[in-house]
Amino acid sequence: MEIGLFFGSFNPVHTGHMIIANLVKETTDVQEVWFIVSPQNPFKKNKNLLHEFDRIDMVNAAIADDYSFRSSDIEFNMPRPSYTIDTLTILQEKHPDKKFRLIIGEDNLASFPKWKNYDQILKHFGLIVYPRPHSKTSELTSHINVEMIEAPQVDISATLIRKLVKNEKSIKYLVPDQVEGLIKKKGFFK
């Protein structure tokens, strides 16, 4: 079985994430998409990051009605910051019967060679790349293990969502209804 791995802080998970995950499932050989909730991105320092358990709760709320989506807390018990290659290696050891592919935005493709062991990720796992606004071109688009997909360039900002919540404005349609309900119920981002 082929699994697409969608890494992110998901602070919060939003409609753009859900659209991409669904398109990957519908337009590639991927049968399931696993949302890997990252406690800390090695390239980002974010003081506004909710606790990882709250973020995985939001992902679980967003994917509850889709059997082909799963969440993963695998990085919660790994050294921080965790690196994608280490997570991929552990997942492959735990699930030798599955083929994992990494889902990334085109904006990350140009800087992908800066990732730890990026060449091993390309060789052993491969990438599914979705378009992002203002992306720099990359020679990796023609790599044999890079699959470019068509997708709308939905530029929803988690920063904007957090700002709207803080200012007591509506986030309807920016996040799945279940996520909006959880944000309100738990008082996230106030």
C-alpha cells in the first residue's frame, strides 16, 4: 500500500491542507494520507504553537469522517527538532509492507537540498509536490522520484486564522467545521 505523508505543524489544520490531502489521494497512487503532526519544524521557531496534543486533536477532528486519512504522533517522542529522514526511517521500520512518499509544497522544493539527507529521501521515498504561489523554480521538478500534481493554489494562512480568532472574527470556511468547533470549545488562539 502506498501512503502519502503530509508533515506540518497544523496550527491549525485548515481547508487548504484538506484539499491537498484529498487531491493527492484522488490523483496519485496513494491510497492513504497520514498527517504527521510535527512538534517543531527545524527551520521555524514559532511562539504561537499550540501543544502538539491540541494540534493532533484538531487534525483528528478534521479527518474523522474520511477512512483514508490518518493522524500520526510519531514525532512526539523523537528528539527535537526532528528531521524528516529520521521519521521516514522509523515509519519504514515499523511498516515494512508500506511504501511511503513525502507530500510537500512547491515552495519547499527549491530549498529541499538543504534538508538533512535529502538525497536519501528522494532515493528511497520520493516526493509528491503540489503547487504553491510565488514558488521558485527547482531542477528537482524533473527528478524521476518527484511527482508534480495539479492542485488549486489555495493560500490559506494559519497565521491569519489565529489572528481572526484572537480578534473574535469568523473563521468559517477557512477550517473544517469540526476544527472551528474545537477551537471555540477549547479557547485556542485567544
